[in-house]
Amino acid sequence: MNEKRLVIYPKDIMLITGKSERYSRYLQKRMKAHFNKLDHQCITITEMCSYLGLDPDEVSKRII
């Protein structure tokens, strides 16, 4: 998986899941809790794919 960036943002989650921005922020917060991350730490694309059960190659095609 060749990706230009490592971090996932709520706008990316919106694009991938088709959900609203508010729900995407909520989902990102749940992922941070799941991976025991602090508020200032970021969620990576790999972590999001693991959490949502998505194929990393498909996700990289959609956001890059």
C-alpha cells in the first residue's frame, strides 16, 4: 500500500463510509479509545482499516 500520508482525518472517514462529518468525528474518537490513544495522538489509515474491517488497498485508492 503506497500512501502519501499516514494519518486519517474525519473528511476521509466521511468519504470512505458515506457518513456525516459529525458521525465521522465520533467514529474517530471511538477508534482513539479502542487503541488507547490520547487526544493529541492521531489515528493511522492502517488502524482505521483494522477497526472497520476494511481492505487497506481499497481505502488508499479512495483517499489518495
